[in-house]
Amino acid sequence: MIRLGLVVARFEKSAALIDEMAEHARAAAADRDAEIVTELTVPGAYDTPLAADRLARREDIDAVAVLGAIVSGDTDHDQVIGTAAAQGLDRVSLDRDTPVTLGITGPGMSHDEAAARVEKGATAVESAIDLVESLPT
């Protein structure tokens, strides 16, 4: 059985859609007979690399799926957050030699666009499982 860590960035303005995204992730894990060993909730997407790194260090975790939504505001802050999160998660995956999948939607989305993409939680989990199954040990 593949064992996953799940990191959920729960930015307050998007909390309801993040909850739905996490439900899709949990359902995808169950459908693929994978176990979510632990789930960490962090304040926002910017905080996900550290949480993913902590999980990727664990012996009982085969891969980490990261969920979140970056919704546009009045400035380009969403672009900065998206870039920092993606680069940080990439670094964790390579440094720890552990699959870390990016299930963070955005940046550049409205709240409605983010709500229409909640199934990306399932996609992040499915990608994590696929990577574990396809990478040589």
C-alpha cells in the first residue's frame, strides 16, 4: 500500500473550497487503495514547502500531495506566492528524493475559478501515487 502525506494550505478566504479539495484528495487515495498517513494544515500556499519537507523526511511516507488555492487580489502578490511555493516544493522533492505533487491551483484565479478546480485535490493524490508506482526504487 502506498503511504501518503497530505499538506493542505487553508487560506481563510478559500477555506470552504479547500475543504472540498481535500475531500477529493481523500476519496482519490481511497479509490487507489493508498493510505493518507498524516495530514498537515498550514495557513497558506507559501507555507507548504516546509510542511512537505517535514513529511518527506518520514520513513512511513512514500509521497506528499500538496493542496491549496491562490486567488488573485489587488496586487501581484499571488504571483509571488505561487512562484515561491512551486519552487520550494520542487526543491523538497529533489532534496528528499520523494515525490511531492503540486495540487495548488492558481495564481491568477478568481474565487469562482478556484471553486471550479476543486477536483485538482484528487489529481495531486493520483499523481503522487503514479510517481511512486513508476519510479524505480
